[in-house]
Amino acid sequence: PSVVISGVGLWTPNYSISNEELVASYNAWAERFNTEHAQSIEKGELEAKPLSSAAFIEKASGIKSRYIYAKEGALDIERMRPLLDARGDDDVSHQAEMAIAAAKKALIAANKTAADIDMVIVSCAYTQRSYPAIAIEVQAALGIEGFGFDMLVACSAATFGLQRAVDAVKAGTSKGVLVINPELTSPQVNYMDRDSHFIFGDVATAVVIEPSATCQSAHSFEVVSTKCVTSYSNNIRSNFGYLARVTDEDPYAADKLFHQNGRKVFKEVCPMAAEHIEAHLHSEGIPVSDLKRWWLHQANINMNLLISKRLLGRDATLEEAPVVLDEFANTASAGSIIAFAKYHEDLSCGDIGVICSFGAGYSIGSLILRKR
Ligand code: CO8
């Protein structure tokens, strides 16, 4: 049976941090570090911390601002990480709270209720605990019968989760699926690392997948096909994990946070993503020129320009390949879904678009969609 995306929900946190605020905090921290360690730096025993710049950030990435779930602490040079309230077992967890807010919006957009859903996938770059699954907590809060589970696929968590959902509906084992991406990235950002302190923001997105036969939505898209691929790379990595307790490593060490070889990622992932999209479209007999919209992963504006240029032979316009990086920064797997959420209502019946994510793993996932 034909399967559709019938609704999408986007939840944004209450707080944001501009490049200027972020850079002022980092530079104050770096200058203090350099003053405090002046002698060791002078002797060559320690490297001075380089200064950051808002102009560099915008030019290198397209990012101007990012949302943050909890702003307190993140800019405090005594702390350099957000401060979250620790919640008890009987309170709703932080990530479930974000997920529930986005899921409710997706259900409204799809004109559905909890009774229409029987599968909940929470898919994102990190979950705040291993069990019980965040998805099961969300399922209970929304009153959904059936089952839920969590998935981790870094930047491609949303597209890989959507593939699972599409397959389940196609197979007839599910009548409706919520795929939710509560991307709480800020706790994993190293705000003391000049090269990566600006990259990530927090957000939650959610999508409803169902058979076209039950769809009652004003803006729905048939899922023409999905394609996922992974190829192992250490160029984007976080070593945070439950083994830290027994390996006796420093749980606050920089390698326990997001770190990357950004230049290599750029060089290696752009051609992979372009080839992936081209091969996916080719397998469906769709010429690249037929694509009305590219809802691309939002990691870096120059990456997106390069990928679309490789395929189109020219720069994509903002209408063709919308950018949300300026407002949201990189939101791990949610980026392409934010682009879809904000820029799909203007398409006409029969128009074709592609959602494509690419990132850590490496992992690349795409969905070809046709407006109904
Ligand atoms: N301010 C001023 N100067 C800076 C700064 C800064 N903040 N940062 C770097 N510079 C300097 C560098 O030191 C360098 O100086 P020099 O030329 O003297 O060596 C110069 O600026 C140029 O630096 P780069 O070569 O590093 O700059 P790039 O133009 O390559 O831009 C980027 C850096 C923006 C990081 C770019 O390489 C990039 O975007 N690469 C792709 C990265 C990417 O897409 N990563 C995706 C990872 S996300 C993902 O997969 C999800 C993981 C899970 C989520 C994690 C949540 C926490």
C-alpha cells in the first residue's frame, strides 16, 4: 500500500544564543585561561586558547543563532555547560517533554489522535538514559496503545527512523507511526572548544506516517521510496558512554563530548551525499531537474551548496534548498525535518522533493516524497 507523511511538528526551546553572545562568553573564558596559564604558555608547556569570532562562524557555517533547552550555565565562564534540573523517576524526563510537545503538533497537523497511532519511534543522536526507552515514556504520556522504542543514528536518526516507520506501514504491521526527534544536543557541546562551540542547537521534530488510505491531512506527501547507507568513520565521534564508570577515565574529558575533524567530514561527506541522492533518484527514474525541493541536512550552508551544485551544475536557490541553519544551527537529525516542516505547504500536487540527512557514522538517509 502507498504510505504517506501526513503531519509534521516542530517544537523550539524558549531560549536562544546568538553568535555574539556565545563568542563573548568563550573569549572571556579563553582570555582568563591564557592569563592564568601565562607562564606555562610562555614556556611552551601549554598551548594558548585561540579566540573565536562571530564573523568566522557565520561565514564558515551559515549559523547566526541556536536554540537552547536551558540557557543558564552555558555562557557562565565558571561553568561552560548548561544547567538542567535533575528530575525524579516520577517526573516527565527532559527529552520526553521535548518529544511530547513536537508529537502533539504532528498529530494535530495530521488530523490524528493517539488512537490512530500504534508505534512510537524516538530517534535522535543521544538519549538521556538507556531504559526505560524515552519512546515508551512518550507513548504512555500520549495514551498510545502498541509499542515504542528508541533509535540512535546521530545525524541520520530521523531519516533512518522514518524508513523503519514506512516499512512497518507498508508491511501492514502498523496503522500509524510517530517518529520523534528530541535533539537535546547542548549537554554534549564542548563550549570550551573554539572549533566546535558554535555548531549545535536544541530542537524537537515529529512526523506522522500512515497508509494513504487513512490520511485526512491537507498537506500530505506520498513516500515514493527510502534509502539508507552507512560507512564507518571516526571523523565525528563522542566517547561518552556507560563504560566510563569502569574504565576510570575522566568523564569530563574532551573526547567524551562531540568532536570532529570538520575539514575531513566536509570533504568526504559532500560527494557521498551527492552520489547517494543521485543514485536514489536514478533508481526511481526521476531526473534531478524534476526535484522541486531539497530538504537537506542542516550542518553547514557551504556543504549544502556544494551538494546541490554537484547535482544541478549551479547553486540551488533558497526556494529549492531551504536553509534553517541561521536560526537553528545544526540540530543533528532534526535539521532536514525542520526544513521540511517550514517549507512544504507551497508545493503543488505531483511535485517531488527529497529529504536527505548526512553525518556521523557516517550515515546517509533519504526519502523521495511526492505531494498529494
Ligand atoms: N573562530 C575563529 N576562527 C576559527 C574558529 C572560530 N570559532 N574555528 C576555527 N577557526 C579557524 C581555524 O583554526 C582555522 O585557522 P587556520 O587556517 O589558521 O588553521 C580557520 O579558522 C579555518 O578553520 P577550518 O578549516 O576548521 O574551517 P572550515 O572552513 O573548515 O569550517 C567547519 C569549519 C564549520 C566545522 C566546517 O569544517 C564544517 O562544517 N565541516 C562539516 C562538519 C559537519 O558537518 N559536521 C557534522 C557533524 S554533526 C553530526 O554528524 C551529528 C553528530 C551528533 C550530534 C552532536 C551534538 C553535540
